[in-house]
Amino acid sequence: MKLKLNIVGLMAMGLLASPLVFTSCSEDAMDRVNENVNNPTDVQAKFILTDVITKTAFSNVGGDFNTYLSTYVEHEVGTHNQLWNAEHRANEPTRASTFNNVWGNVYSALRDARLVIEKCSAGGKQEGNYTTLGMGQVMAAYNLALLTDMFGDAPYSEGFKPLEIKNPKLDKQEDLYNQVIAYLDEAIENLPKGDTHGSGGPAGQDLLYGGSGAKWLKFAYGLKARYAMRLLKVTSDKTAALNNVISDVDKSFQNASEQAAFNQYGTTNLNPLFDFQWSRDGLAASKSIADKMISRNDPRLKRNFMTADWVQVNDLTSSSASYKLLAPNGENEQVQYHYLTSTFVFSQTASTQLLSYHELLFLKAEAMQRLGKGSSSIEPILKAAVTAAIKNSENSVNAAFVAPTVLANGTITETSADITDANIDSYFENSVKPLFASNPLKEIANQKYLAFFGASGESTEMYNNIRLWKALGENWIDLKNPGKFPLRLPYGNDDTTTNPNVQAAYGDGQYVYTENVWWAGGTR
């Protein structure tokens, strides 16, 4: 794994330059006169935090993981080059090169989060900055969970000592998840304590919450809920775990304004889904997800698809001409500018969700249903989840129609009106509620599946959900690709070619089709 500190990225963002303050003409001060202040040997934790958040959102949550996994879960269809190969299970899902970039990016984010922790912990140069410490612990937990969710067993405990240990061992996923939970528990303890070191708190360097420890605390509790559900199959006391999901959700976001959304995209900082499609045009509209929306008369159906000529499709029914331009999952031709696309591939400024409000509501609804709570208490939670999800989808759809790069290159045509609260109410009463009454867990799962379709980077989390449900014997999501479903991702070739421990675990890569990760019933 690459262990060089990413100073270049921070310098490019102008985060490392800081003014010199002269209080006296001491000998030490004179010695520093010729120092290059733009190339410091030490960086404050709050500046490192900025890079961790950015890398986590753009490269790790919204990047290659989400792009490829959107095709695995059939939110999108791979229609060209590497994505077509992935769609047709032709080498790409097993190659060590496929996810090598994001393999390195996750380790880079982990390393930097650990630097934040080190600097703000007892004995560190910024000891006393407890809230910043807690933020670093949340981001370390987030990226460590992302790493092991995707790859299973992975180097960690020995992975950041390049001078001492050149070939770090792989830690078991169970141990890695113990560390994830420990980070979150420590963060929950530290976040309310404030920042007392003279360097001050992160303020504007915190690109999620502007330095608000209270909002980060809610983020930490939300992640506790996510991971408690993730570990449901391997948890001995499932009732306690499900109750913890509910209680942690209740301590987390109370509305969509509090969700962990990375809202830093614009003319030059591009939403990663848009960035990929604009440069590669490797994705097409999924027939599988369109069929699910058609069967429910989902109001998002008239909003979420576009022609190759950049015109929104508002009449997508099984008998319409447009329907024939949906890409058949796993059986599509390798062709560009032919099939429909999702509207979301144009959403240049749409936020990336590290943890959304609607995800938490779906987690609560699922936990309540698994505990046997009555439908009268679950329905309001499910309706709130569906409502929040549709509003998030609408935000991304509307971002597509004002995308500056798209508009600079042509005309994009909107042909349908925004989805209203009345539309959502009607949809829930006439479509969602009857399906929920018939099979509650299945409809909760399918509504979550539809909610995670978009520009927010949530296909990655849906991949985790589908794998968990399958491990529990619950095939709630009807996937249509006739190819084998990848159960995990292959290790990055930076390590399969240099670390014998990772090389042995990787083998020829075919294990991705046969071996579940530990929390899904596997052994590694």
C-alpha cells in the first residue's frame, strides 16, 4: 500500500500556508527567517481533516466503488470498456487492477485520519482538541469499515509501519470491526468536550459541519446504527442489536439538513458520478430498476431517465418506444450514445452522501419490523424515509438541469414537473402501503433500493445491504443480470504484487464469486 503523506493535495488547496507571528527578535525566530512557510514539516490536524473528508467523499464513497457497484446492484448498466466488462463479468470483477486506485485512496484517508487522532490525543502536539480528535475517530471508523466491507480481511494493525514491517499481515474482519466500533465509541466520548488547544477547532476546515461537534456526534450515532445492522448475521443477541439500531437512529439526524452530505461540488469540483460519465460515457439506464419503478407507478420514473439527446423521458412504460432503449442488465451491447441514461449522470453539483437521513429511517423501519413492531408504528417511519429519499432524488435531478458544464456544451431538456408532497402522499398510499402490508421487509428493502439510486454515492451501501440480506436468506432485490454476483472486491495490485500476505489471499481473484466476507457468513 502507498504510505506517502499526501502533502501535495493539501498544498494545492492552499491549506498549508499560515502567517508567521513574530513576538520578539529571539535567536530561534531568526533561525526561522529562511524557512519556507509553504512547505512545513508539520500540519495542524484541522487541515488534514479537510483532506480526509474530501478524499472520503469524492474518491472513496463516490468514486470507483460506487461507479462499479452501481452496475453490480443494477442501479446503472455498464455499457463501455471496463464498465461493460464488469457488467458482463469479463475479468474486471476479479482483476487486482480494477479497484487499485481506491484501495490506495482508502488507506491514504485512513492514514490521515490516524494522524488527526495522533495529533489531538494525549501527548500529541494538539492535545486538548477533543472535538477534532472525535472527528478523526469518526473518519477512521468510516474508512476502516469501507475497507473491510469491500475487501474483507485486510492489513491494518501492521499497515502503517513501513520502516518496521514491509509485509503487513491481514487482520481478520471481525477484529477490524471491533476497531471500527471502538473508534466510534471513543468519538462519542470526545466530541462533546470541545477544542481547548491554542490552535483552535476546525471551523471552516470541516467541510461537513463547519466544526459542529454536536452534528458530528449525531453522525457517529448514525454510523453505529448502520454497523449494528451490518453485523446482524454474526451478532449473538440480535434483539439487543436491533434495539440498538433504533436507539442510535433516535440519537442521530432529526432531518435531512443534518445528514452527512458533502456539498462541495461546482464548476470545477465535479460530482464523481458526473465526472466519470462526462469523461467516459460508460453507463446506461438499467432496465432492471426501471421495471421496479414501473410496477409501482413510482413518480420518480418520469424524472430519472434521459435520452442520448439529453431529453428527459416522462412516458417510460413497458409499451413505450423509450422502454426499448433501456439497457438489458448483463445482456446489453457495448455501445455509447444509444441507450437511455439515468438523469443522475448529469448531476454535476449533487452532493455525495456519507450517511443520509433517509438511510437512517430505513434502518429504523427495518429494525422495527424485524422486532415484530406493529405496522401502525412502522408506517410513519417508512413514509418519512420514502419522502426524504424522493426529495434527495429531486435535488439531484434538478442539479442535472442546471449543470454548468452540460449547459456550456448544449441544451438539456426537462419535460416533467417536480414531484410534489401530494405526489409522494399518493404514491405511498396507493403503491407502497399495499406492498408493505403484503410483505413488510421486502417493501422496506425495495424502497431503500430505489432510494439509493442516484448521484449521491449510495450504490456502495446498497451493495452491502444486498449482501447482508442474501446472507440472511432474504433475496428481497430481484437482480436480472444472468452473470455471477460478486460477493466482494479484489485486493489492489499495489499489494498483490508486493505483499506476499495479500498475494496469497488474492490468488487468481476468482474467490470474489465464491467467498462471502465474514459478516455475510464467510471466514475472511
